[in-house]
Amino acid sequence: AQRVTQPEKLLSVFKGAPVELKCNYSYSGSPELFWYVQYSRQRLQLLLRHISRESIKGFTADLNKGETSFHLKKPFAQEEDSAMYYCALFGSGGSNYKLTFGKGTLLTVNP
Amino acid sequence: KAGVTQTPRYLIKTRGQQVTLSCSPISGHRSVSWYQQTPGQGLQFLFEYFSETQRNKGNFPGRFSGRQFSNSRSEMNVSTLELGDSALYLCASSLAGFQGAGDTQYFGPGTRLTVL
């Protein structure tokens, strides 16, 4: 079974401070991991994915297979980063593929 | 390109009824996947359709079913509605869908279903 855990439901930081949103996963194979974001009154959208190793809007995420984590980081938070963030794992159980989401972390960046 | 559209946006039904939700993918996308979002369980994958065939499915009872048409539009049906089916139902489309390394999902705005 595959599982994604985001231990923090809420995270509040001040503008300019570093931010780290935690994501831990459980999966027996080699995972493909994503971060999706939902800004207020907008649709859920992809922020970044492990396989592309890009930095989007200043965010980065490193896959740590030893700790089974895929934490999202940004060195200097901006007010426009306030949103709901979901970590997701794409994997298979036999021939059936699934996209499993964590329950999300609501990030608030205070001025 | 127009984004993913879902109709209707809001729906109220009573227990025991059935409901059909519709999703139109981004032009050229052949994969449509469906998700249920509730405060308690979060976002849960229901199933994925690709080229009119259900290719992958999550852990939902058979009351939840779907289909996809030749133009890639998809419908999801829930029969014998229960109070616990009240949720936001999201669909997403992608080019290749659930294969390989997994394709980026483009989400619709969702349909809010309330079961009374």
C-alpha cells in the first residue's frame, strides 16, 4: 500500500523567513513524487515534481529515499505563497496505478 | 487552451438517488481521472480513464462508476447515494495519464455534491 503523510495541517511563517513543508511517504517501489498547490479561489495545480528536478517559484524539493521524505522548501517566503499544499505519490500496486495525496498543509505567510 | 471544465458545479441530492457528473478535458488530453475530496479523508483517487477504457482504479465501492467517450469527455456516476458521499468531486486530465512516471494532472474546478 502507498501512503503519504503531511504531519502539519497548518504552518504559519513571516514574510522573508524560510519555510519547509514536510512530506513523508510509504511505498515499496521507486516513487514518483509531486507537490500540488491550491491558491485561494483557484484550482489545484502542479507546483513541482521530483523527476524534473526544477525549482518553481523559488521552491525546491529533494527526495530522500533513506528517510522516505520529499519536503518542500523555500529560503524566503512571500505573502503570495500562502496556499494549500499537497504532496502526492504516483505508484503502482501490481498493474494498477494510483495517485495518492497527503491531507495537505495550509501555509500562511504573514506580512 | 481552455482548461478542464466540470458540470454541474453544485448539486443537491437525497439519499438513495443517483447522480452523474461530467468532465471535459483539455483538448488533446486522452486521460481523465476522478477524485473525491472530503474534510476527513482528503483527496482520494477514484479511477482513471484512457481512450474510453478504465485503466486504473482506487478503493471505492462499485456504486462509483464512470465512463469515457470517444471525444475524451468523461462522466462519473454514483448510485444509491449515501450521506457520506457528500464531497467535492474533482476531475483531472493529462496527455498520457497513469503510466510510466505519471503525467502532470490538470484539475477542474470540481463539482460540490451535497447528499441530504
